[in-house]
Amino acid sequence: MTAFLYVVIYTAALAFTGACVSRTIAYARAPVHLRWELYPIPHEERERVKHGGSYLEAAEWWTKPRRTSLLGELKFMIPEMLLLKGLWEFNRRLWYRSFPFHFGLYLLIGTMALLAIGAALSLFAPTLMAGQFGEGVRLLYRITGTGGFGLAILGALALLAHRLAEPSLRTYTTAGDVFNLVFFAVALALLAAGDLSRGRSAPDMLAFSKALLTFDTSIQLPKLLAAGLLLSAFLVAYVPMTHMSHFIAKFFTYHFVRWDDAPNRRGEKLEVKIAEYLTYRPTWSAAHIGADGRKTWAQIAAGNPTRGIKE
């Protein structure tokens, strides 16, 4: 049973990584999106960000080197990723439900990192882990793990209740949305219950992590903890294969839609891409566009979409 659990966990990790890489490549290869070009953009120079300007306001900007600020992007991205700043500002009611869920997951990811580090040190620096440093690692992962489980489960249930009770959300809540939140709540609750209910003689999560690294099948886990680990492994593999993989899409949304203000210079990659897209023959249902699958984008863009419409 232990060997089977190890195989499932390693397979889930590979599935998660493979799905994330596949989605990242798919997004990166997608056609250039319609850019927002709403200023200020965080990677602009600080003085321009203050008044909402851009490099385009400089005289003969195309003759001057373009400077961007990674620090400016990080100042925006870190509060957005960790604290869901945009949701706090524009949908406070949802933030109170979504933030605990996401921050709980961040704590659990941090717990997994602590367990991996602790397990590696137990193998390569056992003396270090046998002392106060090891006790500190154990205390820290218990704190982050307990907080992570509590917040994530509470957040998942709160989001589920909000989706089912809020009319504006209920109208487009699908069975898949409900299943995803239930899956999170059940898997995490089962894993937390398994860890909390194990006896003192049973191995803790650090001992299990060490055994997982060495594929030690002699370790004996309580059935409830093993079931929680098994279901959580399936959850990890499942997440990037659904729309919950928005943690990947978010990078592209910001950097290639909201913040993409790269100039279209003659002979560069962007011009080549746009020239290719203009040869596409789109099929849209909007009759006034005339995208019937025969006209190219260039022909449609050069036409007058209002022609023939009666006032």
C-alpha cells in the first residue's frame, strides 16, 4: 500500500508539472492578444507612473532607448498575488471568501517546501535536524500547515456557499465549479484529519517526507492519513487541467494584455506576427463584421463595418 501511495504521489507531481508546462507553452504560442494599453503601466519609469504617462509621451520616442522597471512590476505583482489587492479594491465581499482560500493554499505550499527541506536535511545533515534547528523546522511546518488547512477549508466552503447563495454568481455557476470547491474541501479536510488523529507512534509528516524521498516502504501510515494523502495527490494532478490553472494565465494576462506596450517597429517580431494574422480568415457570428471565412483580417479591417446598416 505504501509503495502504491508513493507511485501515485510521484505520478501526480509529474502530471502537475507536465500540465503546467503544457499550458504555459500553449499560452506563449497563442496569437498576440488585443492590448489594453491603459496607463500607467507599472514597468514604466517611476516619474511617469506618478502622473499616468508612458514612453510614448516623449518627443521622438522611437529614437530613444526604452527603459522598464522590474521593481515597479514587483511592487504591483506581490500585493496582487499574496493579498489579492485587486479583489479587495473592487469586490470586497468576494475578497473575504477568496483571500482565506488562496492564502491558505500559499501556507500549504510553504509547508510542503519546509517538509522537503527538512527531509533533505534529515538525509544529508542528520545532526542538524536532531537539534534545535530540527525542532524549529517541525514547529514552523506545524504552524503553517495548521493555518493553511484551516484557512483553505474555510475559504473553500465560504466560496461554495457564496456561489450557491449569490444570485449574480449562481446564474453562471456550473457543476464543475461546485465540484472543484467540494474536492478541495474534502481532500484537505481528510488530510488534516488524518494528520491530527494519528497516534504518537505513527510517523509525522516530516518522517513521511523523508521516506518518500528514499522510497522507504517500511513506514506504516494510519489509513485515514494515507487516504488524505492519496486524495490530495489526485487534487494536485487535477488542478492544472482545469480553469483553476488561472495562476498560469494570470502571468500572461498581465504581461501580454494589460501591460504589453512594446512598440511595433519595422522588421521586428511583432510586425511579422501581425502580418501573418492579417492573412487569417476569421468566422464570427456578428453579421456586421462580415467574417464569413472567406475574407482575410486585412480585408475586414479595411472595410466599413457600418456600411449597409439602416439607421
